[in-house]
Amino acid sequence: MKKDKKITVRAYGKLNLMLDIVGRREDGYHELETVMQSVDIYDTLELWVNGTGENKIICDKPDFPCGETNLIWKAIDAFSKYTGIDTTGITVRVDKQLPSMAGMAGGSADCAATLCALDAMFETDLTKKQLCEIGVTLGADVPFCIMGGTRMCKGVGEKMQALKSPQCVFVIVKPDVSISTPMAFRTYDSLERVEKCRTEKFLKSLENGDLRGMCGEMFNALEFASGKKEIELAKKMLLDSGAIGSLMTGSGSAVFGVFEDIKSAEESARLLKDHYPQVWVCLPADTGHKLIV
């Protein structure tokens, strides 16, 4: 590796087109079945050797954690342990565009992108499988963010199957509310009766390119545990403005609508910007990260 080598990488966000909880393991983790979709909203990370012998994260967002609790920092440590390479003295500058606490894997995406950037920086030529082996120790969404595209993810996120991508446009809104992921799962566990996803019907519609059929089967078990009226209101506003389907992603609080064309999506976004400060129009992406040469 050249000492002056700088790596730039994009970290793409994700949406959960469906999310069902199908069991619970002995270690307390929930067994999931979820279809994740990368979208073309991304953070940009720049990595370089700073010559100080100390790692450093830089971000101009005041609420962005730059210390050792950040998954970027943990990714640097995990990469070092896995490869045996000394990774002290790395600076990571983050241009943060993905919202936090939104269910869009903002932290996991940065973590995955960091692993892939370090692989390029140190020319270790790790396989995607090896990167995912590191990633799964850092978070359930990290392996997906390494692979990207459209995938069925099972277990705690480590079992993945590539799927056909939907041909659509997404409008995403971020209500002014935060949802704790651990609390969402605890609330779900306390529910006496829960609905279940019709997974096979969802997958059949997706495979057949039946967008309306897919939207009719979109499902998120954690919506029932959110307890936030803001989620239902955001879904209603998306549907009222032309979406053919709407769902909360992950444990929230971002909500997305599915549109058949860019014109109707942009019109919806224009209307929604009167009510929400954070609104995005985006397309499905076929990757979870992209190295910029």
C-alpha cells in the first residue's frame, strides 16, 4: 500500500420491502425473513493513512458519533484482527447523507463500506464471503450492505439469496420521531397476537415483475410494535399522494412509498416536502457500496 493512497467509497442505504419475525434463537437474537433493497442514497467515505498512528473519524454533522462506538471504528479494528494488518493511523472523513435511526442501515452501510475500502487500500483481495464473515460480527445488516442489490436475508442477516429487483421509484420520508430498535423488538415480543407475512405471495409477485401485487404483500412485523401514530400518518400521506404501496423500513422511523414512474414520485415528494423536512426520491441500486477511483 502506498502511504499517500486515498480511497473513496459510497455507502448505499437500504429499505426492507418485507420483514417478518419467524423465531428466536437461544442467544436472544430474533430469526428474521426480510427482503432488503439497496437504494441510491448514500454516504461518501474517504479513507487515508494520516501518519499520526491514531485512528480518526471526521464528520461535519454535530450529532454524528466520531468515537470508538462508531461502527466505522469497529470495522477498522475487526479488519485488523481478521487480516493481521496494522490499521492504526487511518482517517475516515464521512459526508453523511443517510439519516440516522431511520431503519435504512446508515451505520451498517458505513461499516460495510469501510471494510471494502480497507480491502482495497491494503490490497488484501478478500472475497465477498470473507468480508461478510467480518461484517456479521459487527451487525446483522452489514453482510447485506457488503453485497447489496435485492436479497432475501434470513437468520440474523447472514443467510442471503439474490432476487429480481423491482422496477420502480421510491419516495422516502423521515417523520420527526425516533424508534429504538431493541425497544421495538421487546414490544413485538410482548404482543399477544401478531400477523404474519404471506412471504411466498410476495416473492412470486416480485419474481413476476408484478409491482402492484408486490405492494399488496409488503409487510413489516415491527410496524405493529412501533406504537407511533406518525408512522401511520406518513404511510397515509404517501398513499394519498399517489404511492401504490407504503411501508415502514426496518425498525423505523423512515417510511417509503412505491411509485411506478419518476414523474409521479417527484410530484409526491413536492407535496410531502410541505410536511416533512427530510424527503428523498430514489431508485433501486444493484450494489451496497461503490469504490470511486
